[in-house]
Amino acid sequence: MATAYIVDAVRTAGGRRGGRLAGVHPVDLAARSLDAIIARTGIDPTAVDDVIMGCVTQAGQQAMQVGRNAVLASKLLPQSTPAVTIDRQCGSSQQAIQFAAQAVMSGVQDVVIASGVESMSRVPMGSNATFHMKEGLGHYKSPGLDEKYPGIMFSQFMGAEMIVKKHGFTKDDLDRFSLNSHHKAIAATNAQAFANEIVPIEIETPEGPAMHTVDEGIRFDATLEGIAGVKLLSPEGSLTAASSSQICDGSSAVLVVSEAALKAHGLTPLARIHNLTVTAGDPVIMLEEPLFATDRALQRAGMKISDIDLYEVNEAFASVPMAWLKHTGADPEKLNVNGGAIALGHPLGASGTKLMATLVHALRARGGKYGLQTMCEGGGVANVTIIEAL
């Protein structure tokens, strides 16, 4: 089977809800990352066989095929470039990478852009469901689904709290993990560790035009006392907003190509894709599936967790990567080395390609060989992607 290569991976700096990126339409926000990947790689735009874009809340400004609209809003891609929008919940753009790699590995396509976007300021999370419910247009839970899961309202938050209890974590454990996420993000920002992955976005501010280049969610003054003092999300629980991923605006993109395309276009790859795995399990505890998906991915790749040099495990809630560490026995010093979604934000559909941008650049900066990315997803699904830096 042919090999799929990553030529480049980019992301915008995260924007807080109602923050610096809130003035940018999500179609234009997505187009900025698409244009950046074309400009940085120098690929002929007409050579792009497809654009696969992850987006979770496909409503309002993200409705009507946001991926195709982003291509049409692009300054560099021609209107002849196809595009598709996919939803695998938080793993949407990680699945976009895997679909792109599958297309290349099968020989069907040679140049594919995997990408993602989410403006959580402009299109509130869940509004594609709640709007219809409020209008009396029905609920996503069908009679057949309710028969199998009677009276259960699937909740990522409740799943995260179930993980806390199942794995015996304390609130202090969660708070300390969250503080560490901010500390790593602060250190990475100060060291310019994100310089190779962030696409500057021109924005309007009260002071005039500016470039958005720094993740807005990082608490540069974060303290354990401050995090510990944040109100519990549930009186009986342990999680708070401070130990949960931040609502975020952003876009990201990864260029995936075949060996033939490397030669034809004179491209230099950053990494090759080593393994693609997706699994599904319990939809109630839901967010625990990355543990078992990682087991499956390592088994299929013939690897051990110690063979991996860096891990990106999405910090949807602090309990998820903590449980992943406990289950896999992975080295915590290799986990989310530049901080995670607790500090940097989780722009839903954009997070998969966002994490890949961070992983591939961090792996190369440290001289590592193998990187593993995994993401918990609504419905009890999880993707795992293993890459080899070149």
C-alpha cells in the first residue's frame, strides 16, 4: 500500500469565546488556514484533489457545507477544488486526516487537504440541536435509540465525571493537571515553540487592526489557588471550568500527499502517517474510549507505548488524559508537552488538525521519531493517529 506523507500542518492561535477571533466569519477563518497551507508549501492549488473539513456544529454560519464555502472564500484555491464537511464530533478533523491518508494510501488521490474549523463564538456548541428542539422540530434521540438506552441523556460532562470516580481521581489531582497545562502552554509561547504552526490572522480591535498570533485562552497568571477556587460544574462532582477544555474559535489544516506528489511538486515531507485507528465503545461514559483505541492502535502497529516519543491526548476534561496516562503507563513528561485544550482551547471541529500541527512540529523540534494523537469523541468514539517524523 502507498505511503501518506504530511507536508505541512498549520493552525490559527485560539480565540476565546467573544474574543479576538469572534469578529471573523468561520468560512473566512477556515479559508485563512487553507490559504496558509497552500502558500507555505508552494503546492500548485490546481493539484489539490479534495479538501476534507471537520466541523461539529454545522448550523448558522457553519451551515450549507462550510468546507466548500471555505474553498470558495479562499484567495488561492480555484473553484474547481472539491470539498466535503464531516462530523465525528471532537475528532472531526482528526478523521479528516485519516480520510485524506486513506485516499492517498489507496491510490485514489494524491494531494488532499485535511482541515477543520469551529467558531464557538458565532455558532454556539449544540445549537444545531437545541434550536430545533426549541422550535418543536424534534429531538435527536429516536424511539429506537431510547429503547436501547432508556432515559439516558448522553452527556460528555457526565462521562468525564464518571471517569473521575472510576479511576479514583481527586479534585486536587484535576486542578494540578490543569495548572500544568497552563504552565506548559506559557513556556511554549515564551519559547516561540508555536511559531512554525500558527497562521497570523488579521483582526480588528478597539485600538485598530492587529495580528492574532498568541493563544488567547492561556492564563499567564494561573495559580493553583485560583484554579482550585473555580466553582464546581456539579455540586456532587469534581470538575470545574478550569479543569475543562476552553470554548474556542479557530481553524487548522494539514496537507497530506502521496510519494508521487512529493516528487512531482518538489515537496519535502515533515512526517509519514504510520497508523490509522478508530474504535467505539460505551456511549454513556463516552470519553474513555481513547484508552482502548490506543491499545488497538499500538497492537496494529506492532508497537509499545514506550516506542512513542510524544503524545497529544485532547484535554476535553482533565480526567480524560489522566485516565489515559494511568491506563497506558505512558510517560507523563511526553504528554501534551506544549500544553493542551485546558489552556489553549478546544475549537471542536478544528481540534484534530490543530493537535496534529502541534504534534508534528513539536516532534521535529525535539528530534523525536514517533508521535501519537488521540481524541475522545461524542458517542463513545475515538481516533488514534501515529506519525513518524522525517
